[in-house]
Amino acid sequence: MKFAFSIPSFLAYASSIVLLGFSLPLVAQIPGSNISAECQTPMPQRLSTIDDFISMGHFQEDCQKDSLAAVSSFTQAIKLNPKAEEPYYHRANAYAAIGNYKDAVADYTEVIRQNTGRRGYSSGAYWNRARAYEKLGEKQKAISDLTQLIGDSSPNVDEYLLRGNLYRDLGDKESAISDYKSAENILQQSLNGVFGTGMMDARYQKMLDKVRTELSQLGVSLPAPQLRTRRTLKAIAKMEVVRALNLARYTPQNPAIGKFDAQLQDLYKQLANSQPQSYKGTVENLILNAASEKLEGLEKERSELIKRVTPDNPAVGLIDEQKKQLTLLMNTNRKQFDALMHQD
């Protein structure tokens, strides 16, 4: 289980809007389907409102893997209320899924036209329309949409990367370099925990390597990535877990625990002096993730061990004590995180 209490907007756009209960007394028969065992999207029990048809469209996409059928469901929702932007957005996504980028662009454009600054789907529409324009070979239009996003929102690495690629393809070397450098800076900050995910996904490292390769191919020489904060954070998380495991064998006053405490004290000092500074709660998140991962491993180890020995075996007892210490570590860091988040 991964713990991520604060998630940045790098890799996806949140799409949330509440429809205003507009519906007509239209009832349609719900078709049968072969539902995937992995599907978690519920099938609506009836089809009479906008929300019913939107839910049906999601069911058809997620469970039946039928984006063409989903287009029909979202179209029915649009017929019920042509002024509701949500079904246009979902229909555009379904069009894109079947490769109909022209109609996808038209629906994304309608979403953008209808949105008047309220919380809605315009950011996602700009991003997805840019991707659709890219597929259609209309790179300048894609650049225009990405520029709109970059100007209106917090830094997003995907936007800079895609716009950099488009500038590169169009032969605009200077603009491509500028966007790749912006992307590199965001990725380094992410890997250093500046944005507070407490996860520092390995995908970001792969993206950083890729963008640095692009810059190198464009003749840009860069210093080594500055990821000292990341290394310190990961070292703290690892050391905290090892200390907890050793508390299953030794008392807190034991010299062995004292060595861990001294090393941790030094690491926390390094973190306090590191640049850039990580977001508050990042180290607690990393410790939670590391402890949770180790706890899952111990549970599997105990399950296998209990098949060969009795529950009162010392090896089983040691694992149980280690699980207890990891749980205490997780609870402590969860409380510390909550306290940080409630600070003014």
C-alpha cells in the first residue's frame, strides 16, 4: 500500500463538475454485456437522466471496452442538456479512443467554449485537444493550447515536454531547449520532494533521463542532476525502518539502537540544510511508504513460515514483534504528518 497525502498535478488533470439535476422522462433499455472481472465501474440500473447516460458511457468504456458504444451514450446525455459541458468532455475522450480526432477536437472546443471560469473540464480539454491536434498533424494549434495551459496553471512537466517535442519537430530549436530546461527543473524538484508527494516515482527519473538526452542531442551541456535532497530523504526512510526492525531485538537504550539514532540525527541535519527544501510531510510520507512495504513483506514471510513451524516458534515471534514496531513507526509518522498539515 502506498501512502500519498499530497499529490501534484503533473501527470493528470482532475475532472470534476456536478451536473444540475437536469433530466427528461426518457427511459431506455440497458443492454446486456460481458463484464470484465476487473471492472469496478457500476452499470446504471436505468437510463433516464444525464448522469445515467454518463455512467453508462463509463461502464461501456471501462467494462465492455467499447468506446464507440460510449459515444452513443454520451450523445444521449448531450441531447438531454446541450449546455452541460461534462458529456461533451467524455464524448471527446471516447472519440479520441477510437481515433476520431476531428470530432474529439470539436467536442473539446465546445467544452472550452462553454466553460466560464468555474471549476470544470477546460484544463483537461485544452490538454486533450492539444494531443488530438498533434495526432492530426496540426502542431501549431497544439502548441497554442499548451501555451494556454502553461500560462494558466501551476508548472506541469507533461505540458513542457510535449510543447518541447512539438517545437523540436517544427525546427524551433531555441523554444524546444527552453521547454526542455523547464521540464528538467520541474522533474528535479519532484524527485527532491519539493511538491510533497512523498513518493518520488521512478517514472520521474526516467523522464528526467529522457529530457536530458533530448537537450544533449540539441547541443546543450548540463551539469549532473542535483538530487541530494532525494538521496537524504530515501536514506532517512530506510534507516527509520531498519531501526524499527532492530527494536524488535534490542531496547531503545542498547548501543546498537544508539548508532541508528546518531546516524538519523546526522541525516535529519543534512535534510534541514539541503537545497532545495522538501515539502512539509514528504519525509513522513516516505517513511510510511517504506514501512508499509516492509510490513507487507513480513506478513508474506510469516504466512510462509507458519506453514512449516508452530505459532510459538521464536522466528514467528520475531516477525510479530517487527510488525508491531513497524506499525508504531507508521502511526507516529501519520500523526506527525497530520500535525504538519494542520499548521497555519
